[in-house]
Amino acid sequence: MSTHAQPTPWKLHQRVPVAGGEVATGIFGEGPPVVLVHGTPASSYLWRNAVPALARHHTVYVWDLLGFGASRIAPGATPSIAQQARTLAELVDHWGLTAPALVGHDIGGGVVVRAHLHDTVPASHLALLDAAVLGPWNTPFTEHQQRYAEAYRTMPAHIFDDLVTARLRTAAHHPLSEAAAAAYRAPWAGAEGQRRWIDQVCAVTYEDTREAVDRLGEITVPTLVLWGAEDQWLPTTTGDRLAAAIPGAERLTLPGAGHFVAEDQPEETAEALVAFFGHQRG
């Protein structure tokens, strides 16, 4: 079983300028390339305990989405799924990758699918983890924030922090350690963090994945759909539907994991990915 008492220290040291701003990135390990794409309201911190196991077999590329974590979005740019997909295409080109495995969690799944199908990013494999692809996939809380964005944007900071803390508590099946909870909250702290949170909430729309969803039947690369059995945000039936929409997709559910599957079960998540990539190569 995974342990959660001592989260791995995590910091991305590289910065890559892109059309939409500046992206914080990191590269770990050696072997066939794998690109990890987190979702909302996380950052690359989500992957910190899964990266070591992946990096024993792969070169692992991680990044913070624009407007998330340590990445910064350019003035006037919108942190939409479409923008993030274009950024992923820029990064794959920047890293000189010809056909990496693309792994997407939550809206990162939507980013990966759109980048592959719409922005023609080549891939050797796709792995979609508790993925926001088939719509409508906004939770009631996200819809409420979108409807009353100005109220959330202007509420007192300490009340907003309480909401963020409560929201993150439902993302994982196992209780987050104090250190992990603080790390997830940190990018959203203060007036600037509050603004960034609402900006990304308002930018996330199913319209950015609809075009890709219409083309899911065109996916020809090996695809894994992996879900946490205890996901409170997107039910496992959503994973079943997604796998059924992609020709030949493999479907796997991890027990003891919530929506933040790589937080709850990092080693098991990494092992499932390594096994999938290795089996398909064989």
C-alpha cells in the first residue's frame, strides 16, 4: 500500500517560454518518453510520488499547466483546455519528442486527447486517468463557481481558502497529510491565487473537448483508461463509457483511490502505466 506521511519534496527547475506564457517543467529518468499532464485544481505536484517508479523505465516529462503551479500565463491568454493542448504541442516540439506516451489526469485527459486528435501531437500510447473528456463533466461545485464567478472572485480570502481546503479534501480517498494539503493549496493562496483559481474555473469548458470526443473512434494508438474506484468527482461509469468510445482501449480500476488517483495510489498508478507501456511494446 502507498504511504502518505512524508510527501516527496517537489520543485520544477526548468522554464520554457511558450506562446501562452512560461511553463515550469522537469525531466526525470531515462528510457522511452512519457509526458504527464495534470488536471485541476492540481499541479505537477500530483505526480511527485509516481515519478520515481516511472523514471526507472522511462524519461518522464512533467509540467505545470498554464496558470497552475509555477507556470505563468501571458496577459490576455486564457487557461482553456484548447490553450493547454496547444502548449503541450509546443512542449513536445521543444523537447524533440517524436511519439511520446501521453498521460492525462482530469482535464489533463481532455488536454491530451485534444492535443493528439486536434493539434496532431503524435503519441505511442495514451493513458487517461479519471479523465474529463466525455461531457458534461463539470462538477456541481465548478458549475456554481462559473455561475457566480464574481462572488467567488471577491469573497474574503480566508473564506475562499476554506472552500479550497474543503474541495481538495474530496479529491483524494485517503486523508491528505498537512504538508500535501498545504502544497496543493499554495498556488491558490492570497488575492493572486484566488484570481488564478477563478480564471481557470471560468476557462474550463466541455466545448474544448467536444470536437475531440466526436473523433475518439479515430484513435489508433494503444489506450489505457484508468480510474480510482472511490472517485467522488467523476464516477467509474464515466471511465467505462470513455473506454467503450475508444477502439481497443484497456480499462483498469484502482481500489483505494479517489479522483486524485496518483495521490492516493502513486506506486500502483506508476506500476499500471509501466506495465501497460511495456506490454504494448512487447
